[in-house]
Amino acid sequence: MLDLLELILAEREMVFCRMDGDLPLKQRMDTIEHFNTLQSSKLQVFLLTTRVGGLGINLTSANKVVIFDPDWNPMVDVQATERAFRIG
């Protein structure tokens, strides 16, 4: 599903970050820091799976969270939703 969303965003020339299971841990923290800095204010969307949510993700600069295509394990989605509500 992230692949499809990425294609749509690219087609609309929107600037975005993506994080999924293929991204190494070191790069994940760099991507999060990049998204949260003022220099990256051009970034409009951060695509990530609910499965990467347990790694201390702190997207403090996000003003909206949309959980699209929920996980098969409903507890993963509940945890991701709770994190979004705590932060935002």
C-alpha cells in the first residue's frame, strides 16, 4: 500500500519521507530527525507502517496522522493510534 501512496504523492510532486521494514535502523532515526527539523519544512507527508511504530518514533512536527490500510493485528493499530494521540 505504501508503494501505491508513494506513486500518487510523486505524481502530485509532493515532498515526502518513507519508512518501512526495508529501511535500516540508523537511517530510520536520520529520516525522523530530517522530518522534524525546520530545514525540512517542505516535507508534506511521512509514509510509514504501523509496524515500525515500536522503535521510539517521535514525529513532533506532524500535525495530522492518518492510519491507512490497518494491520492484520488490531493491537498494532491501537498502539500506533495511542502514540499519535499522545504526541499530537
